[in-house]
Amino acid sequence: MRSLRIAARALIFASAMIVPAAATAGGLDGFLDSLEVRASADLGSFKADLSLTFGVSEGKVDGLFEVMSKPSDVYMCLRIGEVANQPIDRVIEEHKRHKGQGWGVIAKNLGIKPGSAEFHALKSERLPLSSDSGSAGRKGGRGKRGT
């Protein structure tokens, strides 16, 4: 049992290390592939991270997993909605209509112009590096004492 916990922790740690490397080395596709690895290692923590990062209820995240085929699709739905300032339901509708054309087409249809700051923001990582509850969702602020 102990070795199983150690192996699970090692897998989670390894997937957390893959995420930033893939974001820089493989572009958006590499980053999304790394999200798939991360989610497969610990789907519950991945869902909790999505909820915290994007400020949506865990129920809404679960609902997205019923509609989307992959964890990376759920992430992109939330990320595009955030960057384009569009409701999640609007992003879901665009995804249904243009699923085979890729996220770039969906982003463009929602007002994100290719090459714009918003377009580049889609590629920036928005999830914490680990699902450590002590650090998830923190942005490095100073807190109450930091003046």
C-alpha cells in the first residue's frame, strides 16, 4: 500500500514537471497533451484546480466533463471563456459547431484575434503546478501583512 502511494505521488510530481516544459517546448498542443497526462494521474485534483483557477463551481466543472470529450477541452473552454470574456455556455456552443476545426477557430469566432495579446494569453499556463491544497490558487501575493 505504501509503495502504491509513493508511486502515485511520483506520477503526480512527474506530470506537474511536464506541464511547464511542454508549454514552452511544444506550444499549445504540447501543453494540452501535458494536461491530459496530469488529469489521468489525478482527475479529482485536476477538476479541483480548474474550479479554483477559473472561479467556477465543482458542479459546473463536472458538467463540462459531461459535455467535453477530454480534460484539455474542458480547460480550453474555461480559458477561452476567461480571455474572451464570454460565458462558458457560449464557448460550449462554438465548440460543438466547430470542434473539428480546432481551438484557434473557436477563439477567433469568440472575438480573439490571431496574434493579439488575448491570443497569446491562451497559451499561458493558468493552473497551479501541483494540486497541493496549500498552494493551489495562490498568485504569490503578499497577503494581509504585505504593505
